[in-house]
Amino acid sequence: MPARHRQPTYPAAIKFATIVHELFQSPTGISFARLRERFGLSERTVERYADELTKKLKDRMGRTPIEIRGQGDDRRLCMVGAGMRTETNAYQAAALYFAFRALEFLRNTVIGDGVEDLWDAAFARMNAPAQLRLNDIERKFHAVPYAPKDYAPHEETIDLILRALLMQRRLKLTYRSVGGGEPREHHFAPFTLLEYRGGLYLLGRSDRGANIIYLAVERIASAAFDLNDRGDPIHFALPRGYTPQKYTQGVFGLLDGPETEVELLIRSDDSLPYLESRAIHPTQRFIKRPDGRTVLTMRVRGTTELRNWIMSFGPWLEVLKPLELRAEIARLHREALSAYDETPATPPKSGDDGDRRPAIRGPLSRTNARR
């Protein structure tokens, strides 16, 4: 007996037609997740709709106008040939330009030059109406970097790193540690180039140890391809199962450490929406207490960078756990306070309209002095 199929209903037909209509207006298509959220569909229903749209819907020439792009959770329905439309070209070029602005700190490096070349090529391939849509684009898209590093002086090093990554060649380099001292030599296999808070870091393995480590690019004093006795470049293979996520997930920043349960009391009503709107850590949870205040909990690997982040909130974030971190934050706040003298400044001379402000005396705290 043939299998019975569910008969289509009027609401289902409306949803079906609405999806097709929205696809014509969506330059990059609609993700499966968005379809589930937008129309209240189950995962199985979305799969069925996608199958109908991409296999049974035909135009007058018998062609399928809709296709599936991406894999797994990144799948999305798109119009076939959508990338050839003028509107989509301008849309994609604008997205590329905005991404370039976000990488402004890499200007005057091989990476920045490469993105600029992509932008110039994309713009040149567009027709006049599409180019017209991009008028004043520099005023429509802008990024404000947070304390980015300047990599223009390290252009040659970055160029060498890119070639080593793509060709999987080992590097011979000298590296300056944070604490100073003589640069150390490393025979280094570069696995991944990381961007973190406006800085570039090289993740890989050095001959100085078995663990995978990271090096700050700006602290590389010299670099060249590592050569064998015959003068040939030394190649390496990425370790089986290696992913950069494995070495960064759970870490608050880049500095690894023991796994620690952290509880932070949010003491400011203004800070709560600021924190809740951000992905601070994969394990973050906001728990409301009976007294109305909220506690932010995380399970992090290492608290070195977390400590500096907590300090940036001043009195608005209180460490409840662990007690060791709470004591360290309290000590740092006391040191910061001791750097300021509450004695009023010398009164201005006669006729001087300067403000009276507390005098700031003494050296920087030991924490700042180490930086």
C-alpha cells in the first residue's frame, strides 16, 4: 500500500509562498534556523519545505530557481544566480568594505593590502548602477577599533608568516618575551594566525617544548624559513585532530590556566544590560538573586586576563568566588587607591581661573609598573 502524504493546508501554502517571496528580497538567502524562528516550523518541516523548493519548483524553462548553500547548521535557501544580480553585488561589496574597516589595524600590511585589492577588484567588476549605490560608502560604514596594535613596521614578518602557514613550512625565529631579556630562538611550526582584541598571535609548536603555544607577532624580532642541512625548507603537517578552538575555548582571552568557577556580583544597574548583551564567555550565566541583584557565573581556564577585565569595571563588579581571585582584586584596588593623594592641589595664583583638583603623586602602582 503506498505511503500516505500529509495534505497541504491553506496556512502551509501561505508560509510556502511567503518564503519564496522573501527569497527574492534576500541577497544572501534565508538560513534554516531563521526559517524555523520566523515561521515557527520544526526542523523536519523546514527540511521538507527545502526539499520541495529545490527539487519540485520549476520555472518556465524547467529550471530550479532555488538552491541550498552551506552545510550543516550553516545551510540556507538562496535564489540560483543571486550573486550575479546588481543588488547583490553592491550588497556583497558593502559587506566586504565593512569587514575591511574592522581590520583597519592591518592597514599597510600584506593582509590589509590583500583586502584592499579584493575591494578594488569587486568594485571594478560592478556595473555603473551598482557602483552608484556605493557612493559615500566610507561615511556609511565605519569601525572604531579598541586600542589596536600598529602592524605596519612588521609587514615583512606577516608576509613570511602567511607564506609559512599556506605552504606549511617551519620558521626559524627569535622572540622577545614580555619580561624583556635576550630574544630566544625558536624552530617553530605555525598552525594558526589568531586575531585577538586588535592583535595578531601565532599558535603553533616550538622545539623548546611539547605543548602548543602562542607568540605575539609584534614581539618576533627576526624570522626566516627554517632550512635543513641541504638548504631546503622544512615542512610540517598539522597534528591530527588539531583545531584552534580546542586551545582557545574556555580560556578568558589567550592565557591558559587551571579551570576555575567564577561568580561575579553585578553592582550597577547600568552594567547589567551592557554585560547581558555580550558574549563574554561560552559558559556565562546570569542568575537573579532573591535581593534583585544579578550574579554572572563562568567556568574559565585561567584568570590572568579575567582579572584585568574585572578591574576595568571598578566598583561595579564584585568577585564572590573564588576567594583567591577576590583577595587579589581587593589588593589591586588598594594599590590603585594608594597611588592617589586626597590632599587638595596648590590653590591657583591670583587671576588664575584653573580648577581645584586633587594632586596626583607618587609612582604608578606595581601592577601598572610591570606592564
